Amino acid sequence: MYVQILPEENRWVGVYRLTCEHVLRVLKSGQETLLTLLEAFVYDPLIDWTPLNEGGYTGEFNCDIICLKGAVYGGGRELASETKQSKKDLEREVTCCMFKVRMVEVQQQWLENKKILLKELEELLKMIEGWQKEKIKQKTIQQNLQERHSQLSLLKETEGQPNHTLFTLGFRYSKHIQVLTAKQAVTTALQARIQECDDQISNFQAVMVALKSPDMAKWIREVGLRPKEDVCQVFDLIKEFLQNAGQNQMVQQCVQSEREVGELCCQQTQMTSALLDMLRQYWEICRQYPASSLASHRSSLYKKWCQELLEDMSPTKCQQLIEQIRQSVATTDETMREAAMFSAGLHRHYGEAEAALRRASDRAKTLPPHPGYDLETTRLDSQAVEAVILTALCALNKRFLMMESAATSAGDCLLNLTSREGDWFLEDMVLIASTALNLVPLIPSLSQEGLDSNISTAIKCLQASFAQYSTLQEVDTNFTNIILVEAMQGLQCEEPSVLNMVERLESVVTSVAQPLSELSNQLHRHLRFIIMGMESPHETCLATVMTLQSQFIKLLEPADQSQLTQGEMLLMGFDGLFTNVNRGRDTLLQSLASLQSPSAWRIIDQIREAKTYYTAPICIDKTKDVLEAMFFVKRLDTITEVLRMVASDARGFRAEPGAPPVPHDPESLSKPVRRYIADYISYQLLGIFSLSMATTICLLLQANGLDVTGAVEQKDIGAQSRVPLEDLCKKMVEQLSRSSVREASGLVSQREAAWRQGHLKSRLERELVSAEGALYRAQWRLTAHHWLHEHILVSSPQPPINRSAFMHELRKVAGGLQVLQPKLKEAFDQQNTLIASAEQRLKWAAGANPALSEVMSAFESCVRLQRDRVDKERNLAQQIISMANTVLFNEALRIPTQEAILGDNTMMRLVEDCEKAYMLIQNTTVVLTSPEEGLVSLLPPKKRIDSDWIAKAEEKISESIVSLKSELEPMQLRLTGSEDCVKNRATIIRSVLAKHHRIIADIKTLLKSMIKYEDAGLSGLEEYLTKHKHYTEKLGSLTKSLSSNNIPIDSAAIAEIANEIRAIASKTDGIYSELLQFSVSDCPVRRPQGLRVQEDPLNKQKKGPPGSQERNAYAMSVWRRVKYKLEGRDPDPNIRSTEKQQVDWTITEATNVDNLALLYEGWTPWV
């Protein structure tokens, strides 16, 4: 009734539907209250959620009958599936719920209690610390008072005893003072010398850091940009004003002052620039020094010797140090001979570097200007161009085959195979290959559509092969110009990370039982056995290689990914050279595997000859693995050999005993890498480029209409069984007109010649740059070695930079710049006086003539800029002067100069003084007792102690006793007050702790109950209770002892109490916060999470055995359905519906005949 159907709108209308919508709106407006109330029913232990057909437990209060029967439409089906919950499960749920409820109730009190307790503990700690300080003061006064009584007692003993030892105190005190003075003097001298050496070392290290930093380059750039003449004429702005004011004399003074300041600034700039340049040169020399040279510098030695003397001044130690001082300037004939031989080798290398630079320069000058080589082929016959290019490629490939033949014939001597100009064979091979590849893109048919895939594959193989040769050339160049330079620098300077890397690499290499060269030979023999199909006796060598590879990979892993050390970067860079080669090899093998050609072409001469050099085993997996292992060993052997040679040269540079007398030349150092390159070409590259090129030419001839296969089969091959590729190219050329071929041939030849010339020019330019770098490095290395051993290389030739002349010039320029500073300051002060006078006149005039305000503003701005510029230049000059003086002082003590010899003599005298002081102490048996020392400090004794001195001493001691007692009495009162404050504070804390216990009493009972249940205990709950017990017991015991009358009063006990308070305070926050965390942690009975995150509580993982959560699940299902209804997610939880839509759906379902059986239970639109 009261319901009417409107077909056109397909909606129910009437009072009943409107009432339902109104009820829903009212319930939704009070959604939070309704859900909270229902949630309370869910967790209320007095409500039985047992379905209607089962008996309830205590109270027999059936919630289904009261509020849920028929509340869920069709709910009878769910009620029938619910099972009864056990009493134990109920108790567990009730306990967890009560714990959460109780924690919510006491949370505010709990946090307030924590806050108060922390505050009171902090106040108690402050009081304890103040009490401790007062106690220490009291103890000190009591000790002083006891000493005074002892001294007074000693004085009383002298009465009636004329032979008392106190009467000899004056004599004994003078001896005692003499010993103390001598010891104090040498100790002070040693400490002063140590401090002086520390300052010298730190100053020099700061200079080295500054020279190494980017600031040095910035200073050089800034000084270089300064004007050579003074251009800032500040007085030009006001010259007219002063002349109009009749101040011609002042104008002359300003011009003269400005000229003087400008000249002095220019002189300062010139001297600063010269000093910076010399400091830069010094850095280039000094950075070659080994780190051990700093430890052998006199400043470091003096510091070490003084520190040893502070520990031991015995005659034996002093004699040892004197001998060390003498040995520090002495050199053996063997050391002199080795240093001289090494210096001669460096001189020879320097001369060879100069000669190489001259040759490279002369050779670069002989090259004509590089012409352009743009080839215009649009007006030419494309077939003629293609035929000419193919003919040129054939000729180039023939030359490349000749190079491969020479490389094959050279065998192990390939390393020394050079051209007439002295270029290594790899340079010529790269030149020929690059020329060929430069001509390939000019072939017209390659730009046409529908290109044969075999041609594309052949060209890719050609490019990949050339990339291998080019990469090998880069390996040689980058090793010489980068890796070798960094390795020499790191090992020569004893960089710790580089030394560590070399040591770890040596441990990897020596971890195998045989040398790497022998292992490489075994792998070579193993490869031959595999190629011949025979069983190899060297199979075990592969396992050794795998072990080496795993260890080497670990060595390459950086210790710190964010920042690589110099040693790690060096090893990674060195290994990266070979890794790039291997990466290109994989690309080449992929292209080579796809290279196909008819079998009939195998008798073409260039293909046949290329296959004689082509090492086919590189494409077979089994032999390819052996080749990879073999070249890994070669790579490791190359790296090790290079680093060993560089390390031996570094030892020779330091003139260590047993070091090689002659340094390795650049060719010897590059030999291992070039041997690797030569072996790589011999084993893995020979024949591939020429085979790819010949195949490409044949495929292009075939694509241009020439039947290459037919021509080969028809050719009378004769006894040699081969067909010349040149004849096939000539056959294509003969089909074209001579004029077009002649024109195309001229242009292609021009292009080829221009490319060759450009390639040669760029290569010679690179060689020239490389030669300049080699000469630069040889110059600094030779100079650094001579400077390092100048005192023993007296008969050796002078280096490019003479040390004495350099230091003399550095001292001269630094001194001149230092002398210039006061002159510049005086001139600048005079100029400032004139500026101040001019500014005053401007201010006066501007008052009467406002137009002068702009002049005055511009003048002030110009003056300010000039002052800033001059101040900046003067500050930089002072800094550079200080750096130069530090360098001069360091160099004066580094080798046996006059200053160094004077320092050695001073050090020897200091050692002798220490020995004398030690002997004086040992020979003096005078001993002063503690009371006697107190007496002499209170009243210095006379030479002869008499009754007057004793009376004065007694008087002073009595006054001191009275003064100490007067201090002790109020201090005792303060201590008593502090003790009372501590007791009161402890009593307050005990009351706070009592409230703590009251708050947690009920909660602790719940926690203990929760622990009993098998799966209801929270993680860490038992540990928390144990911690809480220890915490409260410790705090209670501490406060009890502090509030009692037997409180400990000695300083040690007070300090221990303070530490206990700090420990308790540090744990307080955790004790309080951890309990709150338990209240929000997971529990077997969880609060509906939908209240916070809108998540279905039934979706969470259920814990415990089946059936343990059924009662709770039923309550949650009711709560969830109510919540969905109020949120409008009924009937579809994924779609929010309006009140009208919800009512429509409910009425439709209720009036559906199919649901007639369900209507027996009744229905409402609310759920």
C-alpha cells in the first residue's frame, strides 16, 4: 500500500518509499554515532552473538533477537553457518579488547606521567652533578688542610733538634731547582722544536694542497687577465671640478699619486705572475717525489728524534740519535753509482724524446696543405663510378693482403714489424682499411632500394673488422698517453691505493702454481690439440684460468661505489682497454657468422688467400672458449708485466738498494701491450677484413650484372687453381666507355689521395702531440730525480731546470714582491688621503650645486672598485709570498745546504743537552718530601734555614689553615643543603613512580593474561614486562637509597649514582612509548580497520585454528553490512548509490516473486 508504479520513470513512488529515503538520510547523518555504538556491541563481552538456533552463554542475552534478526536481508542463510565460540576464545578476545579500551582511557595520564618523570630525573641529575662538584671541592680543601697540618707538624719537629733535616732544605732545594730547571729547559726546547717542525710540515702540506687545487689555475688566469698598464684613472672624473675650483696643485698631486699607484700595481702583477709560474713549475717537479721523501725530510726527522728524546734521554739513546743524524747526510758509493746511472738513463730518455719531437715536427711540416675531397658523382656515369671504386677497393685489398702476408711471415717478430718511415704495421693496416671504408659509401648501388642482404652483411662485417683494428690502435695510443702515465705517477709517488692495487694483483697472479707465460703456452698447445681433434693433456689449465678470472673480477669490484680510488681507476682503465676490444670482437663474430658466398668463389685469388690467413676456429664455440681463456691470461700477464716494470723504475727513482740501475725506455714499457695487440691480430683478425672486402666486391660485381659465378666457372684457372679478382673487375670496366671510366677514375683517385693525406696529417698531428707530452713528462721526471738526489749527483749533468738557479730566482722575486708591499701601502694611503680631501670638497660643492651629486656618486663607486681591486691583488700577493717562503724553507732543509747543516748541528747540540740533563738527574740524589715541597712552594727557603724562616713558615701555614677552615664550613652547609634537595627530589620521584604503578596496575594484569594465551600474546610483550620490572625496580631502589638517611656521600658513589640516573632517563621514553605501541599493534581481536582506512576487516588474514574467529567474523559481517548500507555501497560495494537508488533496489528485491521463499523471514530496507 501507499506504493505506486510509474512505468515511464520505472520508479516506485509513495509515502513508504519517501519514508525509507528519509530514514536512510537520518541514519547517514549520524553514521559515526551508529557505527561507534554497533562497534561497542561487537566488543561488549555481555552480548552473545550466537545465532538464534544455538544457546547463548551467560546472561542469555540474544542480540540477534533484539537488533539483528531480519536486519540483514536473507541473513538466515548466514546465521545457519555460524558456530559457537568457546569460552577460552571469548576470554582471550575480551582481554585484548579490554586492554585496548584501558589504554585509550589512561593514555593521557600515562604520557603526563612520563613527562613529569623525565623532568624530575633531569632536575635530580643536575642536583647530583652540582653535589658532585661541591664534593670534589670539599675533598680538595680537606687534602690541602691535611697537607698544611703535615707541614706544620714538620716545622714543630725542628724545635730542639738543631740537626733536623729541615735545616738543609735550602741546599737541597737549590739542587732540586737546578735539576728541575735543566729538565724543564730541555723538555721545553724539545717541545718547541716539535711544534716548529709541525708548523713547517703543515705549512708545506697546505702549500702542496693549494698548488694542486683548482685555485692555482684560477689565480694564474686572473693575474694573466690584469691590464699591463694602469687603466683605472679615478681622478679623471673630478679633474675638471678641481680645476674649476682652482685646485691645480691638488690635481697635479692626484695625477702623480695615481701614476705611482698604477706603476706599483703593475710591478706587483708582474712579480705575482712570475711567482705563480715558478710555483707551478715547482709543483710539476714536487709531484714526482715519492711520499717517503717527506718522511726523510729534516723537519720530519727532527720531529721524530725530539719525540724519541722526550720518551728516553739516556746516554745510549742520545748516542744512537747522534749516529742517525750523521748517517742522514752520509751516502754510500753504491747509492751514488746507482743514482748516477739512473740519472744518465733519464738524460738519455730526455734526449730521445727531444729527437722524437723534432722528427715528428719535421715530418708534419713536410706535408702539403690538406685539400678538399668532395666527390661530385651526379654528373658521372654511376656504373663507371662503381666500376672504378670496385677496382680501387680490389687494389687496396691486395695491399692489405700483402700486409697480412708480412704479418704472418713475421710470426713472433710481428711486434717489431715497421714501415720504412718507422711506423708500426698496425698504422699501415688502419690506413689501408680506413681508405677502403671511405670509398665504400661512394658506391652508387648501395644507396638504391632493394639492396641485397648479403651485401649489407658483408659491409657490416667489413665495418666490424675495421672497428677491431681501430680499437687496437686506440689501445696502443691510450695506453701510452694515459694508462702508462698514471701508472708511473702513482707508483713513483707511492700512492697508497695504487700500491695496494698492485699488491692485490700480485697475490692473484701468484695464487696459481705456474707463471702466466707458462699457462699461456699450455693454453696454446691445448688449442692446437682441439683444432686437430686430438685429446689434449692440458685440459686442467682451463680450471686454473677460471680461478684467475673469478679472483680478477673480485679485484675489479670497487670497495666504495660512490668514490673510486686512484688505484681502482687505474686498474679499471687498464682492463677497460682490453674489454673494449672483446666487446667489438663479439660484434664481429655475429656479422662474420652471417657472411655467405657461393662455393664457386673460393678459387678467387683474394678470397682464397684471405682464407689462408683467416683463423676459422674463432667461430667454433669450443675453440673460441679456449681463445678467450688464452687472451684473458695474456691480458693479465700484460697488466702485471707493465706494472712490475713501472714499479721497478719507481724503486730506481728512489735509489733503493737492488733497484734496476737504468730505467725502462718508453718502447720497453709499451712492448707488453704491443705484444698483446700483435697476438690478437695474428690469432683473431688476420684474413677477416680482406675476406670481407673480397666478398663485398664480388657481391657488388654480381649486383651490377656481372655473372661472377659463371665467369669463375668458365675461367681457365690453370695450375694455380685460382681466379684473379682484378680480372673480374677489369671485365666490368671493359663493358663501359673509356671516357666515363677515365673521368671517374680521376675523381676517385683524387678522393683516395686526399683521404690518405688527411688521414696521415691527422695521425702526424696526434704523434706530434704525443711527442710533446712525452718530452714534457721526461723533462719533469729528469728534473725531479736530480733535485731529489742533488747532493749525490754532483758529477752528473744538470737537468733542464737547475735547482740552485731556480731557488735563487724564486727567493729574488719573492723578496722583491715583499719589499714592494710597504711601498704600495704607503702610496695607496697617500692616494686615500687625496681621495678623502676630494670627496670632502665634492660634498661641500654638491650642497650648493645638486648637479654634482652624480659626479660624486660615480667617483665614490670608482674609488670603491679600485680599493677592492687593489686589496684583492695585495692579499693574493701576500698569499703567494707566504707560499714561496714555505717552499724556500722546505727546500733549504731537504738536502744538505748550509741551512740544513746548521739545523743538524742545532739538533746535535739539543741531543747533547738532553744527555747532560739526564746525567745531572741521575747524579743528583737530593729528594724533597711532600711536606717539604709544600713548604718551599709556600715560602721559598733561604740558603740557610733559621728560626726566623721557620716562624714565618708557621705563620703562613696557620693563616692558610684558618683560610681553608673558613672555606670548609660554608661548603659543608652547601653540601648538606644539596643532600636535602636530592632527598626531596628523590621523594618526589618516588611519588611519580607510585602514580606510575597505579596507572599500570590494571593494565599489567591484562598483559599477564594475554601472555598466557597461545596466540594472543603480542610480539615482545613478555620482554617488555621484564624490562619494565627491571626499570621500576632500579628506579625504586635508586630513589629509596637517595631519600634515606644512609645516602652515600663519597665522590665515587655520587658519580655512580649520576651514571645510573642517566641510564634510567635514557630508557624512560622507551618504557612508556613501547606500551602505547602495543595498544595499536595487531591483536587476535582487531578493531574494525574500516573506521580508519576504509578497509574490510574480513579481508585481513585470520590467525589461529579454523573456527577460532567465527563469532568475531559474524559480528564483523553485521558491522560491515551496516557500514556499506550507510556509505551507499549497497547492493554493489564498488559503486556508491543514492538513497533513492538504494530504496528502489530494496523494494524491487522484496517484490520479486523469485524471492518469495525468503520473504518468510521478513525484510527491511535498512540493511
